[in-house]
Amino acid sequence: MLYKFKSRETADLIMLEPNARLILEIIGKDTGPKGIILPEQMPAAIKALEAAIALEQSGDEEAAGAVPGDGLGLHQRAMPFLDMLQRNYTAGDEVVWGV
């Protein structure tokens, strides 16, 4: 399954299910097929992602939630999503998926 994140401020962001679920879990969102991240939720989501990325970069990839065997770390997977959150928070727009 693919997750397709949509917003007004950025192009659609498509992720494979394991990576999208991991990111959604890190930011405390339900990993269901549909969802929304409101602008007021974005600062906490951004901080959670940045903390997980820092944890991964400290060398503890398992604690950071890396997807085993895919060769890419959370940093590479999360940066486009992090950019999407930051741009939409600045603009006051939500990020949605599955709609």
C-alpha cells in the first residue's frame, strides 16, 4: 500500500506503507488509511521527527525506528515530510492523506 500525503503548499508526497506508518507513529498520529494533521499539531510533529532523526544519527537506529534492510535511514525518508509540515505550518494549512 502507498500513502499519498496532500497539502496546499507542496506537491503530493507518496510513501511506501512501512515508511509512512513509521513517520505517523513518531508524530503520534493514527496510521489508518485516512487522516489529517492540523497546523496547530505541526510544531509537536516537527519536534518529534527531529528528535527521532537526531536519535538515529546518534547511532541508535533501532531506537529511532529504522526500517530494517531498506538501506536508507529515517533522515532520508522523513526530510520531504518534515519540509511539507514546515511549509504548511507557516502557511496555516493542513496535511491530509487518503482523501
